[in-house]
Amino acid sequence: MIHITESPLAAIAAMSKAPDLEKIFSYYKSLFRVNFNYLDFELNEKNYSEYAHFLSEFKAQKTDTQICVKVTTSKLHEKLILAKFWDYWLLDIDEFFTKKTIFNDFFKADQSLAQKIILLVPFSFFMAKESEHLFQEISDLKITKIRILEDEENQNLNDFEKILQMLENYNFEHFWHLKTHDENWQASIEKLHALGERNFVSCLHGLQHQIPTENLISFANVHRAPISIRTLAFEHAYNRALYLFGEQ
């Protein structure tokens, strides 16, 4: 089965006008109906209360979609830890190591927290000399999920195998967040699929150079790989995205 994470964060951040939360929430409602495996949200000090209320309502409905939350400031860390409206915390690996002592204290206070972390790890991190040592540290803390971010142009497909070989000693669940390079997105997905990878992050219409979700769904259908997507709800969300982002 192919698991799809819908991540509209870059598209929302790139909106030329300040995002209208009412319109954003209406769009997210349509995305929840699609039944994506995971759905990304970004919270800041100004919108935290509104998002917390919105997400708490969906959490109460016991939706199958897992809620992944990223916060823009460390001032929200303790508040987020106490909240019940999210499933996974998206955390940049640089921020994690910069504040490692603080996170160690968090993990000691709540031993289940480490399993709710998804570390965001750029491709370039894997090329650093100390990367294997740092991954061992992450594994020792019982963090089990990482999202691999493509951050370099003209990425060599052989790098995928190098990354997986580096991670083979660790029990991480991998999520791949790739960029489009002209029409080469399919070669990247084909390569990873052949290597056994099934977790992908995408964005409707391929906004901000991300893999288009509609292309990923087509790929799954061609390969007869099961997905959780509800077709009619997806078509509605597809059109909602045109309305929301097309008016910018």
C-alpha cells in the first residue's frame, strides 16, 4: 500500500496575501474528507488557538487521517506537548540537535513523546561525516520516524540507495518528500518504489515544486498499489485548491 502525506504548508506560506484562516480551514476540511494517511499543519503564536480548536474538533471525530503539526517557535513547545489534537510533531533535525538537552528532558517526562516525533532530515544531512553517529543518537532516543527532504537540485537517483544503506541499521520508518525536476518526478518515485519505499509526501497541483498528489495517485493506480484516497472527495479538494491558490 502507498501511504500519502498531503503537505500544503509551502503553498500556504507562499500565498501573496495573508492567509484567510476561514478559507484555509475550509480547504483543510476538504482534505480531511479525502482520507489521506497524513496531513500537515503549521502553527505559530498568532494562529495557535484557532488551529487548536479546529484540529480538536477533527480529532474528536476519530478521523483516519493522522495530524502532523509543525510549530514555528520554541515558545509553543510545552503547550504543544500538553495538547491532544495532534498525532505527530514535525521537527527539523537542526532544531532538534540545537535544543537536544531540552528535548531529552521532554522525553524523560513523557516516554511516549519520542514515538510521536517525525524528524525532518534534508538530503544534505546524509552527506555529512557525522551523520551516522547522529542517527545512532536519534535511534537511542527511541525516535522511529524520519521524513527525508530533497534539498538539492539534480539529485542523483543513486543517492536514494546510499541513504537507505546508511539507515539499514536503524529501525526508522521513512517518508520521502521530493521535489519535481521538470518531468523527472516519475523516475524518482519509480526508483524508490522499486527499493520498497511506500511513504511519500506530496501537494495538490505540485505547488512550490513538490510532487503533485494527483500524479502520485496515478502512479499508484498504474502499479495497482492500494491507496486510501476517496475519489470524489479528492476531486472536490482538487478544485478547492484551484480556488484557494489560483486567486493569488
